[in-house]
Amino acid sequence: MKLKKQASEIVKLARKAERLTSREIIEVIFDTFFECHGDRYYADDAAVVGGIATLSGETVTVIGIQKGRDLTENLATNFGSPQPEGYRKALRLMKQAEKFKRPIITFVDTPGAFCGIEAEERGEGEAIARNLYEMSHLKVPVITIMTGEGGSGGALGLAVGNKVWMLEHSIYSILSPEGFASILWKDSSKADEAANLMKLTANDLLELTVIDGIIPETKRQKVLSNEQIFASMKNVIQTELTELSRLSSDELVAQRLARFRKY
């Protein structure tokens, strides 16, 4: 009988270039999608894709962190590391969704926020902190799905949801295993050992009640097709939207605040 995968193995799977990107997920799951650009302050960050979509006749706002398939795409998206304008674009779309009473769905796949000095000069820390505060108080349902890496505050800046799910081979942690190993042992080469200590896999986080559920990528040790994963993801979103639609605006805020305060 095959043993379950080690955390270090799942880290490698979460980082594979072949993982589903936010654009691919949006294109398949939603019936229509109208992309919106820019933060109305500085620029349009290609690492964050977002806009207005329809799902089985319901209008929603969709926001995702985008990684590339090749070097050119990864350079354009900073390898999935948003800059301040990316978080501000996301917040603009979320506040618009709140105004028009649209549910919000976010897809997260990032090693963390962009760490260049220019991002700090443009207020990256403030942009992430603002998202955390504003998302906590949104009066519409927020559903988050971790699709690959969920790294640090860069991931949390789009993940303050009423419901948080993860793909089976995704990860979610306060920092990368390399960063953890560098701090704990002053040796980033011990990243695999660090990963196995960090409780960053979907199974670990479900057990700790940090997330609400896991979307399978395998069944009986066989890898599921992208179509099967898309179908499961769509079903989760629709089910959670139905459940959250029963809550009032005040109840949605209270549930979200209670969820994160318990940590």
C-alpha cells in the first residue's frame, strides 16, 4: 500500500509549471468573464487577474493570482508575486462587488508578494494590510481556493474568506520552506526537512481547521483529469455560495471575523 505523500513532495507538486493557472480555471468554470484592469493609482499588475463573471446565471466577481507557463509569462507576472498595484486592483474589484452585492471568489497561487525595493517604495505592506482589513468587513460572501502555493501575507491578501478550500496538492504557510529553514537552521538546503515540520499541506490544515475542505486531485492513487478537477471545483463554489447566501450581511462579516480571530 502506497504511503501518503510527504509534505516536501507536495511542495514540489504545488510549484510545478503544469499546475492549473487562474486564467485556465476562470475560463472553464465560469460561463462568461469580463476582465477589469488597473488599480486607478499606478498600473495594471499582470500577476492579478480579475473581473466580473457569471456562474450558472449568477453574477460574481472573480480574482486570481496568475503564474506563467514559461519564462516570458513568468517575467510578466513576477512568477506569481503581486506588486502593490495588484493588491489595490483586487481591492477595487472587491469593493465594487460589495457595492453591487456580488459574491467574490478568489484563486490563490503565489510564493508571496513581490519583494523588490520598488514594491516597498510603493507601499506593498500597506496594500496587503489594507486588503486584510477591508476583506474582513466585506458584506458579501467570499470564497477562496488555494490552487498551488499559498505563501505568507502575499497569499492572505486575497484569502480572507468566509470559506477557504485547497486543492489536494497545494500548500499554505506563513513563509516558504526555504525561508523557514534559513531562519531555524541558517541553511536553506534543509527546505525538505522544514516542509515536513510546517503543517502546510491541505490535510494538515484541514485537521487544524484552518481550511474548510480539500478538492481532490487523485482518486485511488490515480491522478484525476483537469476536467474532473474543474467539475469538483465548480461544485464546491456553487455549494458554498448556496450556503453563504442564507446569511445576512452582518452575519457574513461576523462569521469571517470569528473564523480568523480563533487562530
